[in-house]
Amino acid sequence: MKIATWNVNSLTVRLPQVLDWLAANPVDALCLQELKLSDDKFPLQALEAAGYQSAVFGQKTYNGVAILSRSPARNVVKNIVGFTDEQSRVIAATLDMPGGELRLVNGYFVNGQSPGSDKFAYKMKWLDGLRAWLQQELAAHPNLVLVGDFNITADDRDTFDPEGLRETIHHTTEERAHFKALVKLGLTDAFRMFEQPEKSYSWWDYREFAFRRNRGMRIDYILVSDALKPKVASCTIDKQPRKNERPSDHVPVVVELDSL
DNA sequence: ATGACGGTGTGGCACCGA
């Protein structure tokens, strides 16, 4: 069983690339972020023709998340329960998989602009809300996967310039403390369960040939619950789509799980 | 470097992302 996450930075622009990727990578579920479209503009039929059902929480221009899956999504929740949010950043669903059910939580975490800004304060509040809610979700659903664009580098290995970017956005002690707090709930960064190439990133700026120079950050994650940890067979970053014409600035992360 | 690139909505640009 394979689950993937991909910030597509506009599904309108990237739909052909998503369809191509799914044809080459027939995962059981694909979690998307930054759809940048409203629900009525979501390409339900094109994805259905590709074999995927969709649970969608869209928003015009900004944000927007979806879970594409081969089996139907049940018990769909939009946004963080107990945290009022104007923005469409979270969708959760239960999927029936071989051997049991899997709870998927897909998040487009707040960017935060810069430490000290109003947006950074919103990021901290949002992360507080997410953690409180996830604690309940984990209690109700032992087989849980938290995926998405976290907009945090978990540690210095996850950024091309740990010294130069120290305490800047995505690198602050506060953001990393939030990442650690999520881990402390009983979640594990699947990517770091395995030996990985040095300087592995999931995002590169469009500017200054950042991809070619591998000046990136690993900000897209798949975290698995304690019950799922023994089932994790692999976790990889697929850099291939970043080589496409008009690529997203993020690439997919894929986890492989043994049957539940 | 108040920059760079790319997406959106609208517009002859501004705002946002990371």
C-alpha cells in the first residue's frame, strides 16, 4: 500500500502532471495541497477516469486540500476541529485498506512569512490547534498518517543553508519545537526511518536555478503513528516532477506500508 | 537587495508563497 503527498501549487495548472504522475505511480492515495481552486472547479471527472475518488476542501486563489483515493473516503473532516479558520488547510478521511482502516490527515500548514509577523502568530496558533485535535484523532484512530506541506524544516539536515538561514522562517526554534511536539504525540517522520541521500529536499525556489543547484528544503512530510511504524517499508522523495515543464516548486513524497 | 520565479485575480499591476 502506498500513500503520497504533493503540494501542486495550483491544480488548474498541474492537473496534467498529476494525471501523468498517477499513471506512473498508481498509489492508493494521493494527498494534495495548494489546489488554489474552489470546489466547483475541482476536476472530479478527470481524476475519476484515472481511477481516483476525491474528498475536496477547496478555496479560491489560496490554499485548498484534497485526498484522492482508490477506495472511498469515509468520515471526512474539513479543517481542525476546535480551531476556527477562514482558510482551507486540512482534510482528514478514513480509508478501508487491506487488513484494516487507515486514518489520513492531510495538511497545508501555515507559511508564517517571518518571525514576529501576524502571520507567524497565526502559524503558532494553528499548530497549537492542530496538535490538540491530532491528540484526539490518534486516540480514536491508532492507524494514522499525518501528511502534507508542514512549512517547517525539522532540523539542520532539512535545509541547504542551516547557518545562513538560522532562526529565519521555516527554521526557527519555535517552529521546530512544534514539529517535535507533533512527534511526541506518537508520530514518526517516515523518511528518517531509513538511510537517505544527503541533502534530500522536497521544495526548491523557482528563482536562481535553485533546483539545479539543489538549494532546497525538506518541508513536506509523512508522519506515521506508533501502530503503523512497524508497517513502514520505505519512504522516498520523487524529484522527477520538478524536471517537468512548468513544475510545482514541491515534489511528491511517498510512503509504502505493509498491509495493516 | 524593496530583487530574483510563478500562480492568481485582476489589470497595465499587487499580493502571496517559502
